[in-house]
Amino acid sequence: PQQNLPKTVLGGYVVSNDFFNDAIRREENKHTNDPLHRRPTNSLRSWLKKNRISYSFANVGTSGMNGEKRLEFLPNPRNELIE
């Protein structure tokens, strides 16, 4: 049986800059074709809105052992998990 992400992950988080638009569109199209037009209460879109942490790499002034600039991994500070 096919499982959707919210049931599989069980409250975890995903660190990604991907907005998962294709997966969300597939899920929504699957429910649009449902004759009763039932929308899941815990859809992939709503799960990702709460559980996806975007990130960037930034030069924050650190350098490596040979003096090369290092990019640091920075999670999105606006995410409620980071605040």
C-alpha cells in the first residue's frame, strides 16, 4: 500500500530547499479525482508548511586551515524550531 509522508515520518522534520511542488500537485490531483472530493486533513502541503526547514550556506567570516573561505550551514532562522 502507498504511504504518504506525514504518516511515514510521524512528526519529524525535513531539511530541504525543495518546495515539493510536484509531490503536492500529485497528492492534490489524486484527491481532486476522488468523486467525493475529500481533502485530507493532514495533507503533504500542510505537513511541509510546519515541518520543512529551509537553509542556506553563507560566508560568516570563518576560514579553513589553509585560509580558504568556508561556507557555514545556516538553517532558516524564521522556522519555529530554530527560533
